[in-house]
Amino acid sequence: MSKRNSPQGGLTRRSFLKTTGAVAGMAAVAGLTGCAQAADPVQLAAAGEGGEERVCIAGDQYSGCASCQTEVIVREGKVVGNRRWMDDPRGNRPCLKGLSKFQRLYTDDRIKYPMKRTGVRGEGKWERISWDDALEVIVDKWDECLQAAGPQSFLIVGGGGKGGGYIHNYVVSRLGNVLGCSVSGPCNDFALAQGHNKVFGPSTNTWGFPYLEFPTALKDSKTCIAWSSNRTISAPQDWRGIAAAQEQGMKLVSVDCTYTVLSQKADLWVRPKPGTDTVLIFGIMQHMIANNMTDEDFLRDHTVAPVLIDQDTLRYARLSLIDSNYPQESVEYPYGPDIPIPISIDPILVWDSAAGAPGILGEVADPPLHGEFKVAGKKVRTAYDMLIDTVNEWPVEKAAELTKVPAETIMELADICYDGPVYHHCGYGAQSYNNGVQLGHAMATLGALTGNTCRPGAAINSGWIAPAFNTMYMAPTGFNSIAIPQLEIPNVLETGKFMGQDWPIKMVLLQGSSMIGGGPDTARNVKALVDNVELIIGADMVFNDAVKYADIVLPVANFYEQEEVMFSGSWVLYMEKCTDPLYEAKTDGEIARWLGCGLGHEDLFGLSDEECAREALDSDAMRELGITYDTVKEKHAVRWLQPDYCHDLNFETDTGRMEFYVDDPQPRIDYGQAYNYDKEHLPYWFPPTEAWETTEEMKKYPLVYTSERARNRYHTQDAESVWLLELEPEPIVRLNPRDAAEREVLEGDYVDVFNNRGTVIARATLSEAVRPGMVVYPKGWQMHQFAKGSGCWGDLHNGEFDPVGVNSSYYDNVCDVRKHEGTVEFEGRAN
């Protein structure tokens, strides 16, 4: 920690802050609402005038882009601003979202004390209580739940709005594990990764380079293809690296339905019809296969292309077909010496052309990639031939007709993908339809055809890599908590059933959760909670949309009010505590420990934050890397994965190969749901469930309803930022001028965006960048920030999802737009 007061260009930081008013206020008056009322920013700066200034290295612990660390300026215990950390080894430059994060400390919606509901749920009437009073209510309900319905009747619904590190989020996972209660399984932005993981294996979502090493890895790329990724807006710190790579000769391709800022900067912009990116990839692969633009050595040596597929079962042909001594049983101990995992050994077959008979994968020197054979009287074919059959259903001309991408452009993309190394950088837009898993599966398969993965400059990228911390810190009982997919929670609440069993949920802890407002089908989520749960506990920093329906509210500390150790890409980060928690707020970790001890598990929850972090980092893998709590705290950022890291082509699959043909396809979260097992072996395409012209819904509501990650906010985390609200003071919706003209809507008009599920009032912005037949809205608004009488964006989502991806399909929805009639009012002002 350092003390810095030196002038820069004749202007001290103190005078700069004073003259610009670039600080946020802290509450001076506390009411029984439990909210903090913000003071004038200049008053806060003046309050620190003459006081000692200190600088901490800290930042937002879950920003969603880079978890930027900044120099946080503290005067007399008050955070008054932040600035770029010039010694940041990652070289990050925080954007306005990062530089305004400190304002969340002093938002006028901050929760100050434990509160108990006095009115009806959602009415906003509260009375202040003590932490002891709150614990008594919770313990009484817990005892009642244990007696009546068992520990699974307590559900913890987590979120990432305040913390993303080992101490706080993971100690909450520990609470669920120790209590044996139900926890929510996350369901946002996982479809693409699930498709990739089907091919690459489950341990990581990124193949070639860590997600947050982007765009550094582009220095070795000939082309970067950005699939529905607008990093110029969603993560502007990345644009410098992308532009630098372009200056060195890298070509940039943007595949996006919307003409984004990144599309504007690209060398080639490709605009597929919404929900058809998978077909675009099929067209690319069909052209490549037809024109011998594949790497057959890579296919043979590193994929399942030569594997024989039993045409009766559509599973891998195995040695048990011809040898009665198989399968053989064995046991592995991947989770420790006392936790055996039974496995079955039954080697996979390929064809041995020299012997004219089947052989074992890995033992036959040059197995053919094509062919149909007989094994024990059964017809078998190579996995590659079966892929070719699927791809040949989409010749270039047919793919062009469906996607509305010219055939010449599809062939140009095929040439680009063949002439690597190519970095496929994936955003979350195109996977936000119910067919999103198939996009990830097809994209990974495209990499298999060319060997364009796991080498410098070549990657297929959708997620992140996590270091091997001490997983027993999260699960000291050695067993996994019972996860209910967040999308399935309303159904469980309404029916009291899960996995075919009675599963009544009696109490719910919403821990930093945006289940209401941030997720789909808001109205159903609200009703399911209010009508079926006996005790709702909301633990958060502010009165967000979910907390407002709680019975007990717990104030949570801001990330500047706590220390944290976390990972971000290839780095382990230490976020310094800058100031003590305001009012009676506790950190997420403290609350979890407070509950754990209160519910009878003092032996497992009597830890400090530091002890939690030390335990989390106490693993053999961390020790081999020389990473300890002390080293991370000293340096603030320690690289755990080296910059020249590249996967060794030993994939995390049963075969150790890229399994574009999946032997035993399983859903991302298995909760007993039905799905088309046979179809999931290979990638395939099916139209979006709602956002397709043949559906009854789209015949009524002809616009595809989509969102975007905005420059001025990251989800709802920045909803109350003073600076950001000055830039974007109210919800807007963007639509194409042609669609607007048909509806007699002009720039700046208030419009109703509606379907059969709800109506949202927003100000219209017209742009040719939006594809005709679509609307685009920036996400991240809380319910109370909409006009009176308006719903919220989540009201219009249908809540449907693909049973394999178990992922929120935010784009697979439709709506229409009409000019709003009447006066529009926003909390005390009229327009």
C-alpha cells in the first residue's frame, strides 16, 4: 500500500477531484427503509480535504470482462475515486464502467441494516432488526424445514453481482454443501460452451488460449473471426489489442446479425439471419470437405474420425462386440483415496486395412477415415463418414438460401478457416437461441476438420480456464450439493417436485441473485417465489428487484469493503480491502459463516476471510506454481498459466481426442429431463423455438427480440451509477428505420415493446445497424427504472430452453412495437 500525493502537470489529485466532482457521496441520514441517501459528490471530496490519502489496489470482483484492478483513492476512510493502476502486469486500462464502480459504495439504494418485511411481499415496507433477530427467524425456519421436508427444502440461489472470488462465493457453496440443501445451477451463457465441451471435454471451455488472454494471443493469428462478439463495447479494453493485431496484418471478420462497432472495424462483415449460424458453419464445412480443404492427418491422429460407429446403437463400436472378456471393470480415485469411481474398460474399434479386420483405436497405425464394414455381423461406419452425411445436407447454395449469406461469402469464409491459424472468438449472441448448443458443437467440429486449435494463434474460444484450487474447500463433505437448474426453479416451486421426487422448497436465500429482473419470464419467477416459499432471505448490497420480495433482508458489503482472492483468465488476483463496511453490512463470506455457525456447524465455519483464502489456495497444483495467499497478496496479480501456454492435444475426453461424434451425449445439467439422445451424437440444426417465421408466435409478433451488452453497464451491476445514468438515463430500444416507418415511430418516440407475456415502455432509437425484423435493447435495467406502468425486459422472455444446454435463450423470443399513447412518467418526472 502506498501514499501518493505528487502533482501531475501542476494539478494535484485532490484539486482534480474537487474541481471535477469525480466522486460519489456517502449517506448522512439513515431511515428505517434501510437505504442510504447519497450526498453530493463535491461535498464528499471536500470532506476529505486535508486528510491523509492512501491508495489501495482493488477492483470489481466480478465485472464480467477483466475484473479490472485500479488504484483506489481513500481519504479518511472514504473511497473518493479510482484511477488506472500503472503497474498492472496485465496492462489493463479500465473503461468508464470500471472507473465508476466506487459509486456503488454510496448508492442511495444501498441496504444499511438487517430488515424485516412489514407489508406484503414486494410492497417495500420494512422495519429494522438486529443480526441476532434475523438469525433467530432463519434458524427457526431451518429447524421446521428439517423436520417437515428435509434439508433440500432450503434453496440457495447464488449470483455474481458483488463477488467472484474464493472467499465469498465459494464459502457460500461450502454452506450449501455442509447443510445438504439445494443450490441453484447457473443457466446463463452456457450453450456455446456446452457444445464445445461435447467435442473437447468438460474441464474447460477454452481451447488454445485462455479467454481473458484475448486479444494478446492474436499476435500469432492470421485471422480472427468474432462470432456475435462486440468487444469494442462490451469490453473496450480489448480493442487496443485487436487493433494492434490488425496493424500487424491480422484480418478481422465479424459474424453478427447487427452492424456493431466491431463490425465497422472489420475487414469482412457477415450478417446471417438470426438463429442460423450453425447452418453457416455447415455450409463452410461442406465446401471444405468437397474441395479437400481438410487436415486428414489431424483428423486421423487427434479426432474420432476413424472410430467405427455401430449403426444399430449409434454408439462407438467396442471390443466387447468380438471379445466376450470385455468389458472389464476397474476403479479410479480421482477425488481422493476414500472416494472410488467405478469405470468400465471396453476399448474402441477402428478398421485395420492391412489385417482386413477391426483393431483397437491407438494401436492401428493408419486406420481409414472412410468406409462401411461388418463387425460381428453388425454394420459399422466411420464417424467421419457420418459427419460428412450430416454436412452434405447443407451444400453452400442451400446454406446461403437459409442464412441469407451469399454463397460467395460462405466459400470465402471456408478459405479463411482453412488458411489458418484462425482465432474463433465467440460472443454470446448467436448461442442465445434454443439451438445454441448445436452452434458450439458445429464450431468445434470445424476446428477438427482443419486442426485449427491448440496451437499459437489458433483457438476456439467461449469461456475460461480455472486454476486447480482446493476444491474440498467448497465441498468439505466430499459430496456435490444438489443443483436445481435456475431455469427449472419456477417449476420446482410450483409443483413441489424435482427429479421425480417430492421436493417442496420452504425457504430460499437469494444471495446476490438477479433471478427476478435479470432472468427470463420475470412475472412467473415472482409469482412462483411469492406464492410457494414460506421464507425468502435476500442478501445483497442494494434493494434490487429480487431482494424487494424478501421477508428478511441482509446488508452485504461492497467489494471495496472486503479483501478477496480470485482468478481472472490466467491470473490469480488479490483485491485489497479499502475501507470498513458501511453501516451493519457483512461480506458474503461473513454471512455464510454466520449462518453456518448459527445452524450448528461451528467446526466448519469458524474461519476468518484470510483463513478462507489460505485454505482455498492450499492445493498441490497451486504449490507447484508457487502460488500462495502471501505471494498473491504481495503482488496483487500472479500469473498461474504461462503466456506461451498451448494445449498439448491431449483432450479432456474419454478418448483423449476431439470427439465431434459424441458416444454418450449428456445434457449440461441432468435433472431427469427428456431429450433426443440419438440426434445429439453429431451437430445438427433446428429452427429457433419461437423466433422463426413459421411459428404461431412470430405470425402475431413479427420482430425478433434481442439484447446487447451496453458500453455503460454490465448487467444490473451498474444500474445505480450516477455517471453512467447521466450518459443513458432511461431504457431505450433500437430498431431499423424501415420497421419504425411501418409503425409510424420516429426517433425519440416512446414505444410499447410487447408480446402476449407483457409490455415494456422505452424510448425508440432508429438505426440501420439493426437488421430489419429485429429489435435490440441494452440490458441491465432494474424494474423501478422503467416508466410507470411498464414491465421490464425479462417480462417478454418465454422461459423456454433446450434440455441439453439448459441455457437461457434470451434471443429466442418475439415481440412487436407500437407508438406509446399517453403520458410517460418516471419517478417524479413527466415527459
